[in-house]
Amino acid sequence: MTTADSANAEGIVLVRHAETEWSRGGRHTGRIDIPLTDRGRSAAVALAARLLGWKFELVLVSPSARARETCELCGLGAQARVRTDLLEWDYGAYEGLTTSEIESERADWSLWRDGCPGGESAADVGARADRVIAELRGLAGAAAVFSHGHLLRVLGARWIGLAPEKGGGLGLSTGAICLLGHEHSVPILAHWNETGAL
């Protein structure tokens, strides 16, 4: 879909926040509020051009500063409504650790299967994603959602009726855009992990 085609489009545009120091280093960043890097801020500004032409009926954003700043830098901050259900996965005891650090203590660990001690399971995150989807389903026009990598992967899976754990098969880069839509009334992932223009 080109920018010109999108001007009156319906659909849900998902935006993962831009780069932080921890996302660049592969650290699990849930509830600790890490700011964007300078490179992340530049990437967030570039998102404005990628969203040009869209007319959003609703803009939702995670309370985390990295998601709110991404939303603001791409020109939609004034329109945004904060939703706590869009917070990133609560990693509990694994907050700030890399997967390799966790696996050095628990070799068979899988976030998607095992969740995090003192944090959330995939089902917990799925319940939050379902509440966001319920709000989005009734819209007549387009919506934008600014959030986090694992939360958005779960949201994508739930949009097409898959279990939350299946979000593990949907890679998502920082600053990437996805488009949720319908084909003959069936929910689809129209675009996923786009890092160029929609």
C-alpha cells in the first residue's frame, strides 16, 4: 500500500518504538523506562514520512516514555491516548537481562512457553492484547498503536486468532511498522515488520 493509497484507508497500524540502549543490546526491557537513543530519535522522526497521508480515527500509545516519544516524534503525540494494556511484557526477575544471560542459568528457557518469574506469562500478555483489540475492532476508520516488540507480536497473533505464544514466530524490529486489516471480513496481517514506506 502506498502512502497515497492509505489516505482514506481502514486498518490498524502498529508501530514498535524506536531504538533504546537496551533494545540495541538485546536486553529485556519491560517496565524500566529507558529513553530512545539519538539514533532512535532520528528513526522516530523518519516515521512521520512513513505515516504521511493516513488519517487516524484513534491513536493509542503505551505509557512508557520510549513509546510516547516515538509517537510524538512522528507527529501523533497530540492525538494519542495512553493505554496501560500496551505496556511491554513484564519480565519480572529477567528485566534487563539478555536471553543468553537467562539461558546461562536456565538453558531450556523460552519466554513464549515459560514466561518470567515474578512477571507475566504469554497468556497474561494475551489478555491485555485482547482488550486493546476489542477497542480497535469497533472503529470505522484507521488507528495507530505505538507499543513494544513482544506486546505487539502477541497482539498480531491474537488479531488473527492465534494463541499468544504464536507471537514468538513474528519478528519485529525497532521502529518497524505493521498493518492489521481484513480480507473478506477475515482478520489478516496485511504487512508485518516493515522498515520502509507502507
